[in-house]
Amino acid sequence: MKKLNRYLIANVIKYLLITEFAGIIMFITIEFFEHMDIFTRSFNNFLLSIAYLLLRSPYYIHLILPLAFLISILILLILMVRGNEMIVARTSGISTASLMKPFLVFSLVLVIFSFILAEWIIPFTSSASDYLYRVRIKGEEARVYFKNNSIWFKRNNIIYNIDFFDAKKDMIKGLTVLEFSETFSVIKRYDAKEGIFKDGAWYFADVKERTFDEKGLKTKKTYEQFKDLLQEPPSVFKIADKNTEDMGYKELSRYIRRLKRDGHDVKRYLVDLYDKIAFPFINLIMVFAAFSVGLRYMKTKHISIGIFAGILLGACYWVFHSVSLSLGYSEIFPPLFAAWFSNLLFISMGVIGIITLRT
């Protein structure tokens, strides 16, 4: 059995590496052609684009890994059928559970590898690639700074402080604007509770305006709505701020605790937090899915059918997972359930599929 386990793992690793490499090349090609006008604007941009795409590679590896693992197992199972190795295994009394065992152990290694990528490597490479693309390649300004979980920037004699920027909704909560005189004394201050970017402009609600002179507070006004208190588009703040997809589990946990402390709604962020644990376990689920599908249709000897079945099954998972997360963001599903629903559904289907196999 040890020799069989080594044979199975060695072959699935070989097909996994080939499938991963093919998937990465596909994603890199798509992204290159998507931004080709910017990447080929100059020779310097072209060189920077190569560095950008290399920095994006860990994210693609993480994203493709479960599907590549599924396809690799299916290819191996079909090749074993073609070479009559499956018949030999069956006649030797080797059960489906015994065949699955090395793949399950290897899938746990992939779970750990996937979590390490998401926790320590992807946050760094994603931030670096985003900065490289926006600032070095596109030439956007980077005069925006993220400090103590707040965004600070200066324009002429005005300083802006954003307490919380929601990159998904293009929304700001808690804006302070300080206008200074030539002697660096505050002459005007705006405090806005909430603002949203729509139709190419910022609209802020519940805005308080205060003006000052040498004696102190001069006037005070309140506006229900105030337009163009801020001129910068949301893309400027996305240079400084980090997406939840680019944060590790610990970093996102700290971010959520800070939002809770400041009274912000954190349900949609909890969905992303729980998903960071749920996503790596897709690799484990893919073992059940591959054996459920692969052995059920093991009479076919066409590798292309196995690959197609794997891609179709993987696509079904992504659809269910995306819908489940969207329902979590919309607060229809509880955050924990939204993150784990697809995993629970597909592992249940995989187990049922294996149990009902005729061996």
C-alpha cells in the first residue's frame, strides 16, 4: 500500500503542477491583454508590467489551486482506468476509501499551503502589485497615507482625514476637513458623518461647518447634504487603503475589531473573515468531488471528458460560493453560514456520491 500511495501522490503532484502552470499562464495572458494599452505605452511600462504580473502570481496560484487539484485527480483516475490499473486495484481488494486516503492527506497539506499563501504572501504581493500598477504604471498620485487605520492627505492648505473608507461601496464614514491660513491657524473646519460617491461626485450627509478667527469660533452651520466637499475619486484612496481580499486573517480580524469599536457595521467583513478559513478547505472537498464524479463515469477512457467534468464541477462550486457570499453581504445569510455553505453542500454531495457508487 505504501508504494501505491507514493505512486498516487507523485502522479497527482505532477498533474497538479502542469494544471497550475496552465491556469497561471491563462490568467496572466488575460490580464496582460486586458491592460495591454497601458502596459505597452512605453518600454518602461512593459518592464514594470512583467514585475506586476509576477507579483500577481501568488494570488492566481491560490485561486486556481482547488480546481487544478480536482482536475489532476480526475486525470489520474481516468489514466488508471485506461491502463487497467483500477481493475488491478479492485481485484486486489483495495477499496475506494483506501484509494482516497493518500489524496485526503495530501489535500490537508494543500489546505495549509493555501492558508500560508493567503495569510503571509498574498497580502504583501497584492499591495506591492497594486501600488506598482496604480502609481508606477498608470501614474496616479500616491499623496495619500494610511495611518492608525485612518486616511490622511493634504491638498494645498487643506488637510483631510477619513475615518473609514469602504472600498466595496465607495463610501466614506467620518470625514474631517481642516483649512489653514498662511500662519497655519485653522480658519475653517468641516465634519461630515457619511458620504457616497455617485454620478462622478461625492455627496455628504449631516455636514457641520465651523469658521474661526483670532478670537475663536466665528460661525457654525449645518447642512443636510453637501456636494463636492471632496474632489478626489475613490480610486485615489484605494492606493492607500487595502481590500479585505488583500488582508490576512489576523490583519482583517484587527480591522473588524477597530470597526466594531467605532460603531461601524461589520457583517459583510465577517463574511470575508470566515471565508479566509473556509476557502483553503475547498482542497479537501475536491477529493470527495473528484472520486464521486471520476469513479461514477470511470468507464470512459477519454481524458478530455474528465477535464471537462472537473471544470464544470469547479464552475458549479464557484457559482454557489459566489452566490452564498453575496447573500452573506446582503445579510440574508449569517456570515459564518455564508462562508461555509458551499463547502458543506459539496462535501455532502461528494460523500453521498461515493456511498452510492457501485464498486
